Amino acid sequence: MAYSYISFTVNGVSKRYRVLQTLYEPGKERVRRMFTTVSGKTRIQDFGFSDQRWGLDLLVPYQDETVGGATYGGLSWLTDTVYPATTVTFTDHYGTQHTVMFEGELVPRPMGGVIDGSGRFVVQVRLRKHQP
């Protein structure tokens, strides 16, 4: 069964976030390096594992919201608690938990023409799970 949200858990506190269809990219990256030696030969170093990655556009309210007894995380919890954490438990929309880290920067983009603290933001996140 698929859920209409994902969640992040940090220090035992879990909050949900809605994912927009504008960006939902789960994928795997095979970890390998290709290089050219001094003699001009191409070498490939295959590490034998892959990293799982997600690119997501989250719909984030300015403040935490409670909907049907569940807490949807606000912008400050995402930027001040989740994003700086070394690792985070990410529960995907199928209910599968992954220990991930954030990559890149967080840039909240306001939805709508007025920034008054009552609106919503679209925040693109990049997650990575190392799989040995």
C-alpha cells in the first residue's frame, strides 16, 4: 500500500511531508571510478556496491500542521533539525525505512505571491543511502 506522504525521523521524533509529482526520482548509482593511467590505459575500479538515491520536491508548510492526528513538519523543523543531522531515518511512501543523509543545499521556494508566514514552500531535497 502506498501512502500520500513520506516521513523523516530524527532523535525519535517523526514528522510527515507531502511529495509533489514535479520531482520524485528514486534511483541507484553503481559506485565505480574510471581513470586513465600515466601510460594512457583506462582503468575501472568497481567497488561492488551501489548507493540508493532519491530526489524529491516536498510541499512544506511554514509551521508544523496536525492533520487527522498526524504531524506534518514545517519549514523550520526541516531546515534546522532534519537537514543538519548526520543521518536521518527516511520512510518512503511504501512504508520502507532507510537510513539516509542529505546531499546538496536546501532552497525553500515560496508558493504564491505573498510571503507572510502562512504559506507553503516547495523544497527540493536529495537523499543518499549507502549500500555496501
